[in-house]
Amino acid sequence: MFERSRKGENALLIQPHAHGPTDDGVLEEFSELARSAGANVAAVIPARIDKPNAATLIGSGKLEEVKAAANATGADLILVNHRLSPGQERNLEKYLERRVVDRTGLILDIFAQRARSHEGKLQVELAQLRHMATRLVRGWTHLERQRGGSIGLRGPGETQLETDRRLLQKRVEQLQARLDKVEVQRTQMRRARVRSELPRVALVGYTNAGKSTLFNTLTGADAYAADQLFATLDPTVRRVDLSGGSVVLADTVGFVRDLPHELVAAFRSTLSEAREADLLLHVIDAADPLRDERIRQVDAVLGEIGAGELPQLLVFNKIDRIENAQPRYDQDPAALADDAVRESVWISARDGLGLDLLSRALARRLGMRRVAGALHLPPEAGRLHARLHALDAVREERSDEDGWHLHVDLAHADAARLAAQPDGAALRPLLPPDDDAF
């Protein structure tokens, strides 16, 4: 099975890089990934690679340096910040005499520790099995006593390997079938939200930008939030009441550079919350010195999952970590390296700073307007009367033999939807005469 890092394990990190010095931000993120998996970082070794070695990725000289450093530090695990082929992984383990895990395997391990819901666990297991399928032969290399043909390799050993492959494939098919059922259920829930005509907003952003903290602050929910990478894997959806009306808000998994394709495929139902949103709240750690790069990396992942063209509102979070920073609204944030004009709000979700600005910006971006006024409903309009109460739109009410006399205050979108229904004529005088709904 997939080899998970054990807590307290000493890890030596290899950071491959091309020409020039290594990127300190990349090194720090890789170290944080290792710590998130429960490893103690014994040492970090940069490895310049002009031409990758097909057998071991890094050259023989660097291999000797890594082995000497592992012996000196007592590291029993080698983590490589690069995707390794199954052959490269086996060859590195054979030479270094230690377990070797590449970037994909490391992120999969973190996801395995973080997944909490039934769906999340299924998604992680599916990604792990697909990753492991290419490495299954590693456990049976002791049977390869002869090469050059199949003579001597037939029999129990080969049978066991083929049996393992069939069992693994069967498990993959079972997981896929279960996830397909979950996807059907999630699609039905999304369709129900679409029928309710509530705008859909999804929180996206680099991992550990504060999405879950903001989600909890806006919704009063208790989604898991922590100062660590990939604290949230399972999508959470809640209704949020804003000054201009209500929206459906979804918290999603955090992105990271070079997100493994296995995870993008396995977490398709989670990421669909972002793909099908009317607006993306792109949450950014305002105190992160690499925030411009993080923005570009998140935009790249959004493009991969088919959400690159969706409108965004940038939310620069954690201003409490910036000296003298105050909540503000910008239409052309100077923090962006490109020339794109995108609205942004600067807030602190933890301290509740700037949330009023965010609420107003959301209402403006989603075209939320409100209508209010006196309303008379005849006795036969009981269904409309009940719908207005369900929307919490009734502010004052009295009734007589002529029906109900109300004072209502509700979102323009809700008023237009109700007015367009056969029994909604009483609402039409509240709407602007040039309203394009009629």
C-alpha cells in the first residue's frame, strides 16, 4: 500500500532547480509541506539540474552528497520536490538505502491525513491508488532473478503480482463507482441551489490563505481552520445573508503550485463548486511576500479546471499581520504585477476587519439590489404571502377582510422572480418601471 510518512520521521529534502540560485519561497513551501506531513526537516540540499538523469533525476555526484548528508543527519526519509518516475524512485531508494517520496506522494500523504468526510477519504484513496498503480512492481523486484525473457519468472511470483494488479484495479473501479454516486447527489444539490436562484460564490486561493476562517466568519459555521497547508479538503456550502440579499457560499480545497494531476482528477466534485460559481472570492494572504506569484499560480490552476474565465473579487486577507494596514476597497490593486484591473478588498477575517466592505463589494459584483414598500395582497394570494414570509421579507403586517396589508423589504432578484409568477402581480408596482424582467 501507499507508504505514509510517520510522525517524527527525519527527512532530508532535495530541491531540484534549473539555472541560477534556488527560490527561497519554493524551499520554504517545500519545507512546510514536509512538516505538514509530520516529518522533521533534517537538511535541505539544492540540486541544480541542467539535464535530468533518466535513471535518478540527479547526477552521481549529487547522489553521493545526498547519501553522505543522510548518514550525517540520521535522515531515514528522502523527499524530492519534483515528480519522479517509478524507475527513478526505485533507483534512488536502492542507492540511498532509504525510502524516497516525490512531491506528488508527499501531497497525497498530507491529503490522506487531512480528509475528514466520507467523500474526501474516497477521493484521496482513489488518487493514492492511481499513483501507486505505476509503482506496484516495486514490492516484487526480488522475483526478478533472471532478465531477458519470461523463463523463470512464471509461477507464484508473477501470479501474485498480477493478482495485486487486478485487486488494485477492482478497488479503483469500486471507488470510482462510489464517487460517481456522490457526484450525482452533489449535482442534484447544485441544481436545487440553481433553482432557488441564489447567486453562487466560491472561495478559492492558495493553501493557508485563510479561506476557511473567512468562511466561518461570514457563515457562522465551524469548518476546520488552522494555520497549516491543506487544512480544508472537503467542500462546505452555506447560505449567507448579505445587505443586498442572500448567496450560497462554498469553501474549497486550497491550491498549490504543481498540484498533482491525480488530485485534480480525484477532487473533481470538490472543484466543481468553483467551476460552477457565479463569482470567485480569490482569497490571498496579504502578508505573504510571494503573494503576486501565488495569485498567478491560483489563476493557472483555475484555468486547468475550467474556471479561468469566471469573474473574481480579490480578497487580501490577514491585514492584521501588516503594520498600520487598514481595511480598504481598491479597483486597481497595486499589489498585482499584471495590468489587469480587478476589484479587491483588504480585510482580516480573523479580527473581522473590513467585512462590511466585503459585503458591499459582493452585493455590487452580484448585482444585488433591494426593493421596499407597502403591499396589498388579496385573500387568494396566500401562496405569495407565505413565500414572502419564507424570504423573511415582511417588516410590518396587518390583515382584514380585504386580505393582507404588508410592508416588505427584499432583494430585487427575489422580488422580480416572485413578480414573474402567475400570482405575483401585486409585487410588480414595487419594481422599477424600466425593469427588464417584464
